[in-house]
Amino acid sequence: METAKKYIEVYAESTPNPAAMKFVVNKILLNEGVVEFFKKEDAVNCPLAFQLFDFTGVKAVFITSNFITITKTNDIDWYDILAILREFIKGFFMGDEKLFLRNPFETAVSNQQPAVKGEPPIVNSESSPDLDEQIKQMLEEYVRPAVEQDGGAIHFKSFDNGVVTLILKGSCSGCPSSMLTLKSGIENLLKKMVPQVTEVVAEEG
């Protein structure tokens, strides 16, 4: 007797970045970490992302937890591609295809793929481990849930001479409102909770 296939539901949510759309799936895609692709040839290990780049206007594909954020080019409107992208993603998972052919984080190490498992390595940091952990805890508790809700991800990179450097991914990357959020929200929060912080800057992943 054939086993009934699990029903897959995919719905789209707008993000603060007008060029990025969040597609939420009713299943876990990644238990931890994030994976982001900016071109088709980098996505050979991820059949879904590889095929999404065949659609006109797809500029980047970001995958984490239970959602996919797609960033489009400026020359196309979401009205023209949103429905077909949603149905394609739904059909992909209804077909029980593997999201990744191999562990995406192992692939990232061996083939320089743009994947991040949890937090990226801390580089050029002259701060104490205790301060690093305190900053990361603040980001995890207060910032990450809101950022994920908007279809993106934010990672701690370094804390050096009072300056916290964060990496922006998904809908946060290239978002016009990201810098405002960074300065008015995240920077103020960290300055209040960790007095040693004097500034927060961002790098796009």
C-alpha cells in the first residue's frame, strides 16, 4: 500500500526589503545555520536553488530553518513571478526531492560554497571571550527572532576596539531599512546592554 504524501504548504511573506520575498514552508529545511547562493553554479549541491535560478529575475536564494528568501532583480515585479515561484517550491517538496545532495556545510568548506553553519568564525577580535559571548547572547535573544521573521539572518563576526561587526544575509542583505534598524535598534540595544560597545557596523554576506 502506498504511503500518503505529506501535504506541503508554502506561503509568501513580504519583507522590509522590497527586493526580497520570504517563502515559508510547513517543514524544517535546516535544523541550524543558513545557506545562501548568489549564482546558479554555486548551487549545484542544492537542486531547489539551482532550479530557482532558471526563473527570470531571481538574484539570490537564502535558506534557513523553515523558509526560503528569494531576492529578485530590479527589472521585474513580484506580481509577475511570485505565484509561479511559490508553486514551484511547493511542487519541489511535494515531489520528495532532496533539498541538498550532500551536507551543505561540508560542501561549503571543500568547494567554497556560501554556507554558514551557526555563527561564522570570529576574526580579528581583540575583545575578551566573555564580551563576545555576551554580545552573541544579546543578538540571539533579542535580534535573531525579529530578523528571521523578516526573512533574513544576522551573524556576529567580530568585536574590536568597541566596534561590533555583523554579517547580514537573506532579506537583510541590500535592504534599504537594514542600516536604520542596525543603528536605531541593534546598536542602541548593544550599547545599553554592553557598555563597551561604541558602534555597530555591517557587512553583507
